[in-house]
Amino acid sequence: MTTDRRTVRTTVLVAVLACGLLCATTAAAQSSGPDYTEEANHTVVLPDTTDHYPGEQNPRNASQQYWFAGEEGLEARGAESGIWVDRVVLTAGWVDYSACERKNVETFGIDRGNNNSGTTVDEEYDTAETTFRDGEVVVEFPDWDDFVGDPPYLAPEDAVVGAYGPSGTDTGCLNVTGEPGWYRVTGYLNGTVADEDCTDRDDPGCEPADKVSVDLQAGSNFVYVCECDNESEAREELGPPPSERTPTPTATATATKTATPTPTEQMDDDGTPAETADDATGTPADGTAGTATTTSGSGAGPGLAGPALLFGLLAAVVATVRDPGA
């Protein structure tokens, strides 16, 4: 009887641990997708001059606005009629969002046709669940079976619009990296393909019978981080953004002298300089896209650590059951 109880307790423990491992790795995999930067439209703005100041020069007081439309990216993914949105994720390793709360969401909703001025939206979505982390913002919408409502419809030409920052006289929450440079934000969009001619959120009949999930990600424009009053000053201090840089031509060797090519600065996905042989110090950790304190928002896949640990636990259980006296 003692052995049976031990077996039951151990089995339950392994099931709980396995669920935790698998759920964690699944969450991490759901914040990155096929890259459609060229086909989608993702714009990010730091509206105030001080929003661009590095780190502690404007502590917890920055603000950020964004517009994210799938456009031809959704069409290329087979969602010509749009999607019912499940989640939106912003990944920016150079921004710490972790101190933000619901009160710091100035605007969040959908701009139908992406033709409104500023951050004006046609539909606000207060029921969306927003999670703020260091380097990441995750917005999750209700599912069809949820009590609070159904997921919103998003046509390819519609834009998800968000604005985060100080709330009234309250202390702000955003902190940007202390390393000057050009940076961008990666946006991720996931949802269920909508049926043609049935896009009314309030019509239960519009829920697709055969749900097909699609996702995509897109990099935004580059924004500067420096103690600069405007973009012109930023260009003088930092040079042009990576999107405007042209590779340095490689010199052709001659019979009398071999020319040494000038190294071209390589850029990471978020616009930070990548380490080269001539830059052994590399980029400070707070300026890269992989510094989020959580694993679910950096875009990394689940890897082998979770499964390896799970198999180790299972092996330990088998050994315990075989040895009742253990």
C-alpha cells in the first residue's frame, strides 16, 4: 500500500512538472513567426524629445506609440479576408516595460483602414489582457468561448494601435537602454483566419467552423536613442539608421598590392551594432533584443532544456518505483 501511495504521489508530481515545462516552452514559441517586415506596416514613434534620452537621463518616464498592420503580409499568409486576433506581442530588448500597469495604456484598439490621425482608434479593446515585461509587451484577446467577449476582427488594411507612457501626474514606467544607437521593435501578430464575407464580431455565425491559425512578425522603423533634440542631431551623432546604410564595396586585389576591405558594421535585428573582430567589447547587454527577463517574449524557441529535464524526472520516477525501500 505504501508503495502504491508513493507511486501515485510521484506520478502526480511528474505530471505537474511536465505541464509546467511544456506550457512554458509553448508560450515562448508563440511570440515569433515568419518575417514579413517588407509586406507589413509597423511604425513606432517616441513622441517626446526626452523619450529618446538614454537610460537614467529620463528614468521611467518615456512614452511609445505604435501602429501595426498586417497588409500584404496577412494576404501572403492566406488571410486575405483578415483574421480574428488572438495575441499581439511587441519585443524590444532595449525597452524595459516591466514597471507599466493598466493605467499606463493611453490608447489600445484598432484603426479601421489605418487612416486616422495620431493614435485615434475606431474601436477600443479594454478587455484585452496586457502583460508588461522587461523587453516585451504581450496583449491577449478573449477566445470565442470566453465570457468577456469574442476576439476582434482585423482586416489586412486595419492597424492595431497602442500608446504607452506616463498617466496624468503619475510616475511613468518605460525605461530605454542607456546605450545610444538606432533601435527598432519587432511586432508579432497571431490569429484565426476569417471566413470571407463574415466579419461581424457580434455575429456568432462568423466563428470559423474549421479554425486555421496564422501568424507573422515584422520589424518596425528605426528610432534613435541619444541625448539629441531631433533626428538631425541624432544622425550627426550616430550616423544614418541601418536601413539607409550601404555596404562598403570590397576592394579588388591587384598584382602589386592586396587591398584590405573596410569592415562593414553588422546590425542585429533590433538595430544594435553586432560584435565584430574590430569591436571586441561588443554591445552592452541592455542594448540587445535578447535581454528580456522572461523567456516567453524574446522569440526564442523551446530548445532542448525542457524536454531533457522532463526525461530526467521520468527516469528518476522509474528508479523510485522499482525500489520501494528508497
